[in-house]
Amino acid sequence: MTKFLRMGTLLIAYLTSLNAFAEAADREKPIELEADSVIVDDAKKNSTYIGNVILTQGTLVIHADKLVVRESKDGFQSSTSTGAPTTFKQKREGVNEYMTGSARRIEYDGRMDKVELFTKAWVKRGEDIVYGDYISYDANAEYAEVIGGEKSESQGPTSGRVRAIIQPKKKAVTNPTQPKAPE
């Protein structure tokens, strides 16, 4: 039981750090979008980008088949990216390391600061990775959830369970040139 509690704690700690460690300056950078076509509905404040979509904002890069961006009346943005798969990559704050992820659909709610990944989802930070059919992270509540899907042989060898690979913490390296204190 303790082993499962520890695993759950590590998984929550891992997922709650997704947004907290993203490159802080990215939010202040311009958003660049490329696609084969775009439909803009100013009245509804919606934009739909279709075909080989690439969104770049600072170190954040999203690839999708389709991206729908919506803006609420009070200026908050939300988006839905879909693809086979849709992917993201973003540099982590203060380290030379990236966070990557993939799913069939990724939804972002700017008002709630919540990200949800649906269907064949995975998120990787450094060498740690978590897999599930649904991954959700709420930055405001500092709450993460990963749910496995139904076992299906038609979708390849999947157990339908959540899977995580978490590397051992690296121990602090002692300075080998420092003499040891006498005992």
C-alpha cells in the first residue's frame, strides 16, 4: 500500500509541475500560427486553423491537424487542438530541458489555467513520462489526474491502465577535491 501511495504522490508532484516550470517569458511572447487555411469569425471571436497547424510562442511549439482558438467576452482564451496526434513541446524554466506531450485532442482553458489531454495521451518531463487515456492538470488548484482507458487489442497492446516511468532522484554530488573531516 505504501508503494502505491508513494507512486501516487510522485505522479501528482510530477504533473503539478507541468505549468509551474514552463519558461515564464513565453506568455509575454507573440503567438505565431501557420496552417494550410484559416477561418476567422470576428463576431463569435473564434479562429479555426486547419491543415499542418504549427503554433509557436517563445519556446512553446504545438503541432496539430486542426486548432480552434476562442476568446471569451472578458478576454480569456481557450483552444482545442486535434490530430493524429497533436503534440506540444516547451522549455522548462531555468533548466536546459523540455516538456513534451501528445494526445488525439488537447484542450486549454485560459480562464481556469487548465490543460486536458484526451485519447492516447502522454506527457514527458526530462526522462519521466506518464501515459493514460486522459491527463488533466489544473494549475490554479494544483490538481492533476490521469485515467487509463478501456483495454483494447484493436488499438495495439494497451492494458487500459495508467503507466508512469519516474527516474530515481539524483543524489547530490560531493566535491571529490574537498578533504573529508576526521572522524
